[in-house]
Amino acid sequence: MKNQELKLITLARVFKKSCVDFGKSIKLVDQISVFMKDQVTILGFAGSLRKGSFNKALLRTAVELAPEDVKIETFDLEGIPPFNQDFERTPPAIVKEFKARIRTADAVLIVTPEYNYGVPGVLKNAIDWASRPYGDNAFDGKPVALMSASTGMLGGARAQYQLRQTFVTFDMHAVNRPEVFVAHVNEKISEDGKVTDEDTVKKVRKLIENLANLSRKLNQ
């Protein structure tokens, strides 16, 4: 066989391999595109500033339990000043960041204690900042899920129901099931902040899955 023919055969083999590799690359790109399309980013925050907060521990558990196609980012409400309507159009930097993070996320996860039969001031304050001024509500139309924990027997239920009323005015889409009320939370979270109650773990995992699915459904 002449050298010219050998070169042509070699080139043909290289071209064939390149085509196969290119096909694999296209398939990989398609798979990545599908994954990115299905990927859901959730912004989670807790209505407590306490370092050893049970609700912060519950939020960390949600982050750990999120499936591969769900990413839960967190935001600490520490440092957000009391809401002042005089400055709602020129809010402080931390409020601007908070609103931007909410808007960027596909969905929202709120984890809260219950104080005096209701929503903690720190959480209500952050919500007021993020939803003002009128016409600039960062929560508008967002899918949202709730969890609450308390040392009492109701697990923060009253705080959750108050928040659900607020979601109506924001036109948010709340996950209805499962309801995650962690009662007697001091008996269900270890000293190092790990949720030890298996039923709670199952409900948290299911809530995150349902929130992600709701987000995908709304974005179809």
C-alpha cells in the first residue's frame, strides 16, 4: 500500500474518531443542559439570630438533605436594621443583597421559631424590607416552603399560619404538604446541632422535594 493511501486511511480513522467524540460531546452537553434546566436553587433563611438556634440547625439539615438537583443557599438575617419607610427606596447594602438573593433564587425556604404566638420580629422585619417599596416586592410570585421548631407542643404552628397569610398578599405559591412543625425540638436536635428524630428528617427531605417540584411546575 502506497504512503498516500496509508495517510488517507489514517486521516479517515482520525476523522471517524473525532466524529464519535464530537457525538459524545454533544450528548454530554445535552445532558448538562437538561440537568441545568432541572436544577433548582432555593434561598433559605431562619427567623432567629441566636448562635445555637434550633431553627438554624433545621435549616442546615435541609441543606444536607437536598437532592443532587437542588441547591439550597442560605442567608443570615443578622445585621438587617429595623425597617424605616423613609429609606425603603434607598435601603442599606445588606437589604439590597437580601432582595437580590431572593430574586435570583428559584424558590424560598423560611425556617422560623414562634415568639409570643407569632412571627419573630427579626423575620417580620426582614420580610418588610424585602417586600417594600410597593411595586418592588422581591417575593412576588415565588414558590415558598415553611418549617418551624419550638420547645412547645405546637412546634411553631401559629407563626407558620401567620406567614401563610402574608404570602397571599405577595402572590407566593406555598407548599402545603408536608407541614413541618418540630415540637419539643430540644429533644430532637443534639448538642452539636444535628437532627436526631427520623420522622423529622423524612418530612424535611419530602418538603424540599415538593418545593423543588413546585418550582419546576411553575416554570414550565
